[in-house]
Amino acid sequence: MSLMGVIICAVSVGIFKLAAFGVDPFQSLMSGLDALIPIDFGTLYVIVNVILLIFSIFADRHNIGIATFINLFLLGYITQFTYDGLQRLFPEPSIPFRIICLIIGIVIICFGSSLYMTADLGVSTYDAVAIVISGKWKLGKFKYVRICTDLICVISGCVLFILAGNPVSMIPTIAGIGTIITAFFMGPLIELFNEKIARPMING
């Protein structure tokens, strides 16, 4: 379940990139940081994830496991492979096709997240933040906490993007309608898949 969940999430991010309606909230934050900080994106991605990993280790190390490192080392490569393959198949996707890709991307990223989170072999460093806040610190239900963390990422990414000198008109490239939809619906959709599929699956 962990491996399948991570692979599904990685494929979904590739589909998001093809849809070009904005990336998921965490990638919005990373895009803003990438625009502001003059270092290689891969190195920046590792640094941010290491910071979040340290937070998770001190807050609740139960969330760190093999899936955390599968996510860290495999997700980027699978995403790039998926995106490159889709670009070759659909070099100039139409608006309706991009909308379909957006819908598919949202559904399967939530499904994949539900699988590897419920498998309980560790989660991504970003997912661990909402789990710690809702589960360990008891500051609200997961779906509402996830909406808040997603919104913080989107807003922070946009602010950093503008501070880097980019015009406001370019904001949709990192935080479009797809980003807004995922910010509000990922938490509730993940919880729905948890209840209907992932938990019954792991319980046999």
C-alpha cells in the first residue's frame, strides 16, 4: 500500500503539470522558494524536506518510516517520467482535456495519499505536519488542519514568488485553479478514501 500510494501520488503530480492549472499546495510553496532562493531546485527540495523531517522526528517520529524515504527519493523521478511521457503523447492538450487531467489528478493524488498514510509505514514530511497537528496535538480534525496547512503553503508560495520580482500576472503558473481546489478538497477527499477504501483494505 505504501509503495503503490507513493507511485500513484507521483503519477498524479505529473498529470497536474500537464493540466497546467497550478500545482498542489506544497509544490506552490516550493515554486515560490525556488524563485527567491538562487540554488538548484533539487537541492532546495531536499533542504526543505530535511527541515520538515527534523520537525516530524521531534514532534512524532511514528510518522517517519520507509514510505517517507520512498516518497523523498522516488516521487520526483516518477513525476518527471510521467510528465515527459504525457507531453510526448499530448504535446498540445486542449482546455477540455486539461480540465479532465486536473480532475483525474486531484482524485488520484488523494487516493494515493490515503493508501500510503493508512499503511502506517511513514508519510511524506509535508503530510506529517497535518497529522501531528491533528493527531498528536489534537488541534482539530485532519481534514480541516490539512486545509489550513495547504492554504498557508499557497499564500506563502505566492508571496515569495512576488518578492522574487515576478509580476502578479504570473501567479497562476504556481497557484492556479487546480491549486485552490486541492487546497480545499484534498483533506476531505483523503479522509473519504481513508474511511471507504484504505482502512477497510488494511483491516482485511
